[in-house]
Amino acid sequence: MRCVIQRVTNAFIEIDGIRYATIGNGLLVLIGVENSDTFQDAAWLSNKIVNLRIFNDEHGIMNLAVTDVGGELMVVSQFTLHASTKKGNRPSYIRAANPEIALTVYEEFIRKLKEDNKVKICTGKFGAHMRISLVNDGPVTIIMDTKNKE
């Protein structure tokens, strides 16, 4: 699984011109599932994200996790995170999991997030065309990949 994590002051998703989900202070997490991803990848990534200390403490040091600051999570599936641009100018998505596998792993990831912490979690709509608006705080943007454990 590959993800892009953005610390935000707020974010919202619109689908067909209608506001679908909104968060305040927290994390916007874009998730890409590839063919070889498992529920173990989902569990590792869930644990890593909720414990990631990227919020400022009283001294202005990034030392607090989303759970420490009462933050919220917005999770959006995004297969394009597995785009390969090695050849030509048209990205290949060969590594992205087919929708049936991706949805299963994505739903397990959401389940683990809900199980492991007490923060508000909202999601996009799997497979839908969405418009996401956000205010990146910092800016703080982190990329993680379960295959590299980074």
C-alpha cells in the first residue's frame, strides 16, 4: 500500500457537486492498493498513521499524533498512487490492484483505523469521481509505502 498523508486544518470532498464528507484539523490520507497488498499491510499502515507524530506540541515541535490533538481523519482511495511513468508520457497503472481486491484491502484499512483509535474518520466513495479541497497545514506532506516500510 502506498499513501500520501497531508496534515490539514480542514478538508472536504464533493461528489456530483454535493458535499460528501468534511473534516477539521487532522489528516487527509490518500491510499493506493496494489496487487500484492494484504490485510497485514493495512494493519501496519493504520497503526503507523495514527501514531505518526506530525502535530506541534506546546513548543512548536512536531511531537504529537492525530489522536493526541483530537484530530480527524479523511481517507480516500486513489489507485493513481501506483502510476508508473517509466516509459513514455502515459502513466501505467499495472501495479494498482483490481477494484475487487483494492476495495477489500481498503475496507480492512478503514476497519483497522476505527478499531485502533477514537478519532472521527470519514471516507470518500470508492471508485467515484471526487473533488477534494484542503488546506495543508505547514505544509506537512508525508509519503509512506508498506513494501519499503517507509
